[in-house]
Amino acid sequence: MKKLIALLGAITLTASSASLVVACGNTTVPEYDNFAKLANATRPTLNDNNEIEQKGSTLVYYIGAEDNLSSLSFEYALKKSVGLDESASLDDAFEKLNESNSSTNDFAGKFKGIGDTFTANNVNGDDALRLVETNVTYNKKKDLWYFENQTDLSTFSAEATGTKIEMHGTTVDTVGDLWTDKATKKILNDWIKPSIARMVYANIDKHNQSWDKTKDKEQIKKVNDEINSRTEAIKNSKGPLFLIIRNGEFVGYLEGFEAYNQVKKDGDNPDLGKSDYKENDLINNFINGMQSVVHTKDIMTKTYKSDNTNYNLNSTASNQWKWQNWDNWVIRDSKTSSESGESYSYNLNKY
């Protein structure tokens, strides 16, 4: 009996220890969890008859920095546009924006109205690449992504795409944290990279072919090289950043915004923040630039064609997405000029 009690005690201790290890090893990052929930919710779904059950939608996800004037300027403009005070939270501003409807002529109405402009690429409503829903798996030991299967869902067809569009976002402490912050690092590695893997395989595999992990080893390696290079290229981005998620997949991003005098304070670089807030910056530049990028069902064609690994969509937006006084993603009191071309710099007096 004593032996049985001792054994039960040992088992209980082991189970408790395991639970403790799991609890201590909890790596939940709320900002990432929120992003993943929002991004996954944009995915269209099929019913048991392979018919569209829920149309896909579009998410614009903002990433700014708390020490960056262009980020603060966008947040200032957003709050003003939805009738909130500067002291309001960013989440409150996004909530007000997303509650709006497209019947108004202000920024919120025009943003929501972007969804009404989505157009089909051809009479069948298919995107030019004819991308279908593709599933992949990741082998951590080999550090390789493998093709698994495809469904009958044409991910970016007119039938699968709804008019819903929302904006949400987060901020990092400093510009140098753009892709090293816990949340944004997970966004890149745990959500964007798997999406890139799905889309790269989807663009290669049009017939749900059988990939042999041994016979197709070289081709799989080549595919993974492309996945890795595409992911690394995103790290060259500068903020403020606006990630675009369409129908559950990563499309690309727009970067930049004006730097306003209204958000400047003593000690800021005098070369930055040379413009005054104008509501039309949001309507004429932001809305028109965003709309020129996302209004078409053919949005993925340029992003995922085999000879392109650039996810920066600024050039696609052409002259619509144009910011005369973007600070070029530098710290607000940095000695670096906004025209220097440097992605960011540090003020060592702050550390």
C-alpha cells in the first residue's frame, strides 16, 4: 500500500511538473493572436457541396512606431477623421472607422467604399494566375515547406471575394523594432511566411500533382529558396506600414505617410514634420492609393509571378500613394534627415 501511495504521489508530481512547464513556456503574444484572428477571418470558405459558403474579405493592417513622426501623423489624422480626440486609443479609432458605411463622403466612408470597387479580372471572375486554395506543411527539422493538397476553391475569384474591408493595427516601441518586436516577428514568421509558401506552391502547382519528397527534392529546395527570399525581402520595408491581406493570404504592403507639424515636440529633428495636417491627405492620397492596389481581383498576379519577389506595392499605387514629407522611417529626434535614404537611426542618448 505504501508503495502504491508513493507511486501515485510520483505520478501526480510528474503531471504537475509537466503542467508547470507548459504554463511557464506559454509564448502567447496577444498582438499576434489578434492579427492572426483578423487575417484568418478574411478567408473564404466552402460548404459540403464545394459552394462558396462565406465570401472572403480584405484586411489592411497598420504597423507604426511610437517614436516615428509619420506613424504619429497617420494616427493623428485617423483619429481626427473619425471624430475622436488625440487622447483616444488607436483601437477606438479603428473601431469607429470599421463601423462606418460607404454612404458618406468622409475618409471612413470612402475607406469602406473601397470594397464596393472590387472588379473581376475576366468574365469568369478568375484571377489571371488561377490560384486555388493550397495547403502546405512545414518540416522544422529539415526547415522545408512541403506541398500537401489543393481544394476546389479559387481563392481570388470574383465569386469568392466579398466587399468587406477593415483596418486594424499595432505599434512597436521604436523604428528598429519593425520586424524584431515579438508580435511583428511572429506575424512575419508564423503567418506571412506560411501564406507565402501556400501562394508560391499554388502558382507552381495548377493540377494538384503529387510531390515526391525524394524524387522532387531539388525542385522542393528551389521552391523553398524562393519562399525564404520572398520572406527576407519584406524585412527591407519601412514604416508606417500597411499590410494587405486578401481572402486569407498575404498580398503585399504600402509604406509611408506624411509627417505633420501638429505632432512635433521640442527636441524633434527640425528637418522632419514640415507639413500641416490636411484631411485630403487621407482621402486623396491614402484612399486613392489603396484603392488602386486592392480594387482588382487580379491583385495577386504581380505579387506572385515567378520573376517578382518584391511585396512593396508603392509603385503599383503610382502617383496616388505619394507623401511629400514622409520621414523615411527615422526616429523623431534623430539627426538623420528624412531625405538621407536611411531606413532608421538611433539616438544613443536615449539608451
